[in-house]
Amino acid sequence: MGWVYWARLYDSKFQAGCLAKRIEEDWWVYGYDFPRHVEVFQSKKGRYGVRYQM
């Protein structure tokens, strides 16, 4: 399966990293399947986002 991208980009890598950690730790709260890989990426314009694989 391909990557699933979070809908928002962040100005700092720290903000995106906090979201990535939340996705890794809180998946069971929202009833989602456990993501295999979660990573922070940098867009071409220099902002940061989060993507994951199920």
C-alpha cells in the first residue's frame, strides 16, 4: 500500500514530529489500524508534513 499524507503542512519539523509521534502512540484511541511506518518529510517549499503506511 502507498503512503497516506496528513492534510496539513507545518512550519517547523518539531510540530510535524509531534504529530507523527501522536499518530504512532494514539492510533488505538481513534480506532485506526496500526501504522507500520510514520515519517516526517520536507516539501519542496521547505515546510514539513507527516505521512504513514498502513
